[in-house]
Amino acid sequence: MNRSPDSLSPMLDFKVRISRPDIAPWIAGNTGIPGFTSRDSGRPGPHVAVLSLVHGNEIAGPIVLDRLLRAGLRPATGKLSFGFVNLDAFGQFDPRRPTASRFLDEDLNRVWDKAILDGPRHSRELDRAREIRPFIDTVDVLMDLHSMLWPSEPLILSGVPEKGKALARGIGTPSLVVADSGHVNGRRLIDYPRFSSAETPCAGCLVEAGQHWEETTVDTMLDSVAGLLRHLGLAGADSPLPPPPPAGVPRMATVTTAVTAMTSGFAFVQTYRGGDVIPRRNTLIAMDGGTEIRTPHDDCLLVMPALRPSRGHTAVRLARFEPG
């Protein structure tokens, strides 16, 4: 059984400042897939899906979806779906051990490769991915809501395709958009060919809204969902969405290097925060055993540094800001 990288640091005292929501009214759903509810406007438009709980301990996302479902949010055009993905892991969430329920067998956001989905092996997360896959194959626009263990500026991960970048810029919140190709240890949901292939018009993005268990993260997610629905024309005049926040200065960055921890001794030379910018090329930022990790270019953006990464997992992504 694989282990969550978060669960490897039980000695760290992470505070849970939000409460686990009661999503019992939404477990049955209305799509034939547990945890998935769709609301159709009856008017032409895209099928937009907002998903939470791809990781079972990221409870800000289900708080947001629960609020919007209870408020009766319906799309003005097209169809809007809400998904609670890893229900089994969420069922084991314990605020006394909040890092332990990221997943049960394996990371559900690393299995979205057709060869894996069509392959012979099984796990609870992989079986759940197969269960929801037919639904995912009907989605035109996907927003995957996530939060972060370590301190970081909120951002949107767009993937590499231009359609993903355009979607992320249109959402507007968070204002930092990072284009990246994912992780060496598996494909994310936004990397699934329906959203990543240039041969389809469908697009997806992943919102990293802030630290896991903070109310500000919930607020950022609400603003992101509202931005998505306004951008796509699904937000009606009477929708229970928050008003647009003050416009931020949009910034676009592209990952140039994804650093994977190759040893169990990976350590940063200081406590970095996601969003930190290292001014000079060739600055030492970490040691991976005896290997130096240095910035590959000036003004290097640190994307989501994992301050205690497990061997084989992404430690940090290094990105370059795009002009303009």
C-alpha cells in the first residue's frame, strides 16, 4: 500500500480551523454516481463540473460545494455538476490527525492515465476513478478544487494546453496562473486526455486555494467558482455567488523544472513559501542527499514547495514568469 506523503509527518502540529461539513444530503446524488449532483438549466451551454475531495483531507472544497448546493445554485445556461470524489478517504478524516486521510491506497490525482484506468490492477482510489470516468467523459469544463499543506500563495494550475491557460486567466481568482505538466509519479485529472489533448475543445484547471484548513481558503475557492461561472455565462443575476473580488494583477508563469526528491534526505536550505521568487540564477535552494538543487534562471518562482517531501514525490516546481 502506498502512503500519503502528508502522513509521513505526524509530529507536525497542523491546526484545523474549519469544520468538516455534513455532505450526507449529497451522497446519493442524482447522476447514478454517488457524490455527484447535476443541475440543468434546460438551455444550451457547456457542461461544467466543479469537483472537491479528490484528496480526502482537503475539506475546504466540500464546504464550498455544500454551501452552494444548499443555497440552490443553478446554472443560467448549460449544466452545472458538483462532485465529492474520494468519499471513502473523507469518511476517515479526523481533525486530530488531519494529514492521515489524503487517500487510502494511492493518490487519486495520479491515476488519470488511460493505460492505468484500462489496466488490470485495483485500489480503492483507482476503482473510484473508474466509477466516475464515464461522468468525466461528459464534462466540457472542469474545475478541480484543492488546498495545500504548506504555506503558499493561492494559484491556478492550468496544465500545458493553451485552452487550459485561457480558462484559468478567465476565472481571474487566484490571479497567479501556473502552466505545468504535472508529476512524474502519475497523471492528474486535469491531465486526462479529454482536457489535455489538443484534439478536444474541453478544458480543465486545478485551483490551489491556500492552506488546507483555513477559512481564507474557503473564501478563495468560493471566489474561484464564482469567477468560473461568470466567465462561462452560467452565473444568473440571482445566483447565490459572492460578488467579484477586487481585480488582481494577472500573472502567468510556466514551470521550467519539476524537482522530484530522489532521496529521503531532501531538505531546503531555508523555510520557503510557495510564491517566493529567487532573484538570481544558480542560487542554492535545497540539497537532495549530496545533490545541490539550484535555480535554473533569474526571478525563479517557487511553486508549492513541499518542505518535507517523500522520496519519489515532487519537492518543488521552478517557474519562469511570462512577459506581460
